[in-house]
Amino acid sequence: MPIFNSDFSPTLPFKNGHFNTMYRPLFMKDVCTYKRKRITTWDNDFIDLDFSIVGSKTLVLLIHGLEGSSESKYIASNSNYLNSKGIDTVCFNLRGCSGEDNLLLATYHSGKTEDVEFVVNYLLENYNYKNIVLVGFSLGGNLTLKYLGENNKNLPSEIKGGIATSVPVDIASAEIEMEKLKNKLYMEVFFKTMKNKLLEKAHKFPEYQLDKDKLFKATKFKHLEHLYTVPVFGFKNPRDYWEKASSKPYLSKIDRPTLLINAKDDTFLSLDCYPRKEALKSEKFFLEIPKYGGHVGFMSSFNATENNWLEKRIGRFIEENIHIELT
């Protein structure tokens, strides 16, 4: 499909990628009132789903990014906007991200789409929705794209399409980008919560022999992958994980209308995370590369009422390309 020309045009301060990235979590006041449903998984764990229902036949499944949750500002703002347009939403809190540690040693990773499939099937079996649209952000966007691509031959008919924002579709090169000095502050924030979670897991599961000295010295994602993701999820090494978890190889297989929005100034993303060739060759996969926006930012100005470009863009794609009417 053609690559969309983006109409996102923020005011001057928001043309700085770092400023735009940090503004939403620090200064926006988005909150959403949810009704939580805890579901039991096939492996005797639990997943918390947070619903915001307005009585629609269409449900948008929202999937947050690394160490996010239904409380993340971008999740709450999109849920509120879609509700205002007559669409039900449910946030899939990834394992261990709902405010309570999950029951197993294993939590989630960038490519763990079996959990997405389980949640989708649960929704289809227990609710009467005519349409389901997946909307993912960052890591959640990678899950969204990978799920839609790898299951293209047997997707339920109710799954009508998807939208993904700020996605490291090529994990190997994105991790190299994240290791650069420009992202040092973000890495420190991520690592603070991730290291604490690993220490808690090591305490709960003594058989998981965590090398705490290496954990305290870890400064790169691949260090944590060596310590946790690789041994716990059965990957051979970090490269094996990157290759198997990345959504980029699955983009060409997507057969439902799906949009990827990656800002050109997203400091988390490498050049390989802008899949122009895949979009041009596909009939269903769309790509939009705004010049500005940062990482899951897309803030326009200091006027909060003007900071809904991303929400409106998601709604417009649902209406114009997935062909689900919004009110």
C-alpha cells in the first residue's frame, strides 16, 4: 500500500523528539475508569484485562509497551477517545504489569504472541463482538504486528485489522540504537523497574539462579536477556530472541488493514524500523512516518485539548481503512 503522507505538525517545542516523548507521561493527566476482569491462563497464571464499555459491537484491544499498563497515559487517552466515538476498549495488561506480580517465573517479552492469541480467543468466546481491532504501542505494537502476520491464515473473522505506534519492528538494530548515549535516561528508567522485578522473581523462585552481580552491572537490554529472557523462555541466545521476536519478517504476511505509525525523530528506533519496502509491496500493510512525534508522544502543543492527533489518527484509520463506523 502507498506510504501515507502524515499531517502531524506540532508547535515548535514539540518538534524536539525527546521533548515530545517525555511530555505525555510527565504532564498529561489522562485517566480512564476501567472494570477489571482477571482471567486464568492455560498455564495456571492470570492476565488482567481492563475494560471500558460503552455498549458497542466493536472492541479495540489495547496493548501497552515495555513496563507499561492500562494506567499508561497513551492507553488511557486512546481508551477515552474511542469511548467518545462509541467504541468499547479493553487493555491487555501484560503479565506482571497490572500492579500485581504474576504467578510464574515467566512474564512477557516482545514476541510472546501466544498470550495475545489467548486473550483474543477469550474475548471471542465470552463476549459478543462483531469487530475486534488490535491497537498496540511500542512493544505492544510489535506484538500486534507479529500476531496479525503469523496468524494470517487462521485469524478469526472478527479480527478486522490493527494499528501499531512507535514500534521497534527490528529488535536487534533497535537495541543498538537504545544503547546510545542519547537514550541513557530512558534506559535508566526502564532498568530500575526491570531489575527490581527480576530480583523479586529470584526471591520467589530460588531455582532461578540469578547472577545478581551481573544484574547490578547490566546496562544493556542484551545483558538482561542473557540473565532472564534467554534462559526462562528457552532461546539460544539474545540474537535468537531478536530474530524470533521481531515483527518485521511478518509484515508481508499481514492480510487485514493494518497501520504502522513510526515518527522519524523517534530516538528509540533504528533505520531498519521503517519498513518502507514491506509497505509498498503489501496490499494490507500501511506505513506512516511523521517527521515529528518522538516515542509514543505525538503531542502538538501546550494546549491539552489539541493533543489528540494520535487518537484521531487511530480513529480515522479504523473508519476509513478498516471500515468500522465511529460516531
